[in-house]
Amino acid sequence: MNTALSSHSSRKKAQNKTKWPFRVLYTVARLILGGVFIYASIDKILHPAAFAEAVYNYQVLPDGFINLAAIVLPWLEFFLGTFLIIGFWMPGTVVISNLLLMTFMGALVFNLSRGLDIHCGCFSTSPTDNPMDAWTVLRDSSFLILAIYLLLTVFFSRVSAVLKADK
């Protein structure tokens, strides 16, 4: 009986050693992406009219949706960031985060291909900050990679089973 308990204990220790890198990477990805969303939302929440102008400059929404988008998007980013940081409702949070980031990337690439000279509006509502360029696409691609990693982890990975086993 004692050897069975000892064997179970050593097997549990070995499992814990293999779990920690997955947990650390998952947590770091959540915290980084959550921080990015919260940071991106703050200036937009504080200056909705300036953000509405940035949304208008993208020329992808009908005029009737510009103010609605300028009010809803920053709060959506804020709550997604908060949910990512605290690990709340991860399946929905990662799906919405991925959809939002893919939409942002699509709008960026679309307007770059059209040659529009506008500011990004990603982290600041100031027309002189964040010019839209290839660097913006590269930066936002890195955020999308993190979001895709989280999506795959939450839905399709053994890491998800590892994380659930500890709860």
C-alpha cells in the first residue's frame, strides 16, 4: 500500500513538472494581451469624440455606426482585457478577442492598401500619434498571434486539460 501511494505521489510530481511551462506561457499570454486591451481602451474611453473621428477616417463603417462603434469598442476592449487578466469566461473572451483583432487587422491592411494616410487610433486618439504603417500591422499581428495561441489553448490543446485538472 505504501509503494502504491509513493508511486502515485512521484507520478503527480512528474505531471506538475510538465504542467508549469504550459501554465506560465498561458498566463503570460493572457496578461500581456489583457494589458494591451486595457491600455488601448483608456484614451478612447476618455476621448470618445476623438476616437469617433479616428473611426470615421477608416472609411469602413456607415456614418450611422461611427458614434456607436466609438462608444462600444473601447468598453469592449476594456472588459476583454479585464477578463483576460482575471481569467474569467475564457472561451468567450478568447473568441471575441480574436474576432476583434482580426477585424482591426483587416481594417488596417485594407486602408494601407488604399493608401490612406491616417493615424491608427489603436492606443491614442491624437491625430499625430500612431501613424498607420507596416510597423502597426506587424505590432498588431503579434497581438493576434497571442490571441490565436490563447484560442488554441482554450479549445484545442492538452494544455486546456492540464489547466482544468488543477481547478
